[in-house]
Amino acid sequence: MNTKCSGNAVRSGFLREADHRLLSALRDCGGDPRVAAAARALSRSGEHGALWLAAGLAGAAVDRERRAHWLRGTALTAAAHLASMGLKRLVRRPRPGHVEPLVRTAGRHSFPSSHATSATAAALVYGALRPACARVVPPLAAAMCVSRLVVGVHYPSDVAAGAALGAFAARAGTPWIGGFTDG
């Protein structure tokens, strides 16, 4: 019997260990009550993409010239979120069990992070629709992604995959949304 580990087994073991260690380190940040409160608030506001859907609808209400584009961008953000929920049902990766979560979750599965998916899609789409949003939304979306680690409900790879899915959805949906501006 060959006792050597294959390159893939070593790599996957290393990545799994890195995922666990990074999550543990970020979850430890939640020991600070102010950090925990901020992470909980971000996590709750992003549940089911609520913050991002509300932001898109607010954009549609305020930017009447591009209302249809904002509504399409909001629909794209919702579709990205739904796609991540469907992918969760296929992958069925359990949530981290080695850290104590600071929030309750809507589901048992963690891959990919739907919060990261909708946050990234919204950041890219809304930032392109209104460049002033590009100064506010991406940092808020990044904070949302990190919050899922601080509250201990996702591995870093879940968040990275969710962000990649959100970016893919935003890029793929760009021609459908239209209405991008320089101002």
C-alpha cells in the first residue's frame, strides 16, 4: 500500500486547516462586544439579501432617470442570492462546528455564503450604476463578508466562493442591466 499522500490530499488538507484556522482567528475578534455587535448587525441586515434589495429599490426611487436599470440590478442581486441558495442545497456543506456562532442562521448549509454573493453582486452593479455608490457600497459589502466569519457561521472559502458567484452574476448581467454612467 502506498503511504505517500497525493498532492491533492495534502493540498486539500492544508486548505481545510487554513480555512479552520482563519475562521477561528476572525471569530475570536467577536470577543470584543463592539465588534460582535457590528458583525451581528451586518449579518442580520444581509439576511436574504435584505439590505442590498432595499438599497436597489432606494436607488430606483431616487434615480428616476435610471429607475428601470436599478430595478434590473436589484433583480440581478436577488437572482444571485437565489443561485447561491440553490448551490447550497447541492453542495450541502455543514456550517462550522468548531466555533460558537454569534447569530442564528436561516439554514444548515454554508457553501457558498449567500450574504457574500448578494453583497458582491450589489457592490458591483450599484457601483456601476452610480459611481458615488462605488465609494460606499464595496466597503460595506466587504464588511458584510467579514461579518460572516466574525459571527462564526461560514468558512473563509464559503465567503470567497459566494463573492466569486456574486461577481460572476454581476458581470454576466451587465448587458441586461444597462444604464451605466460616469456621473
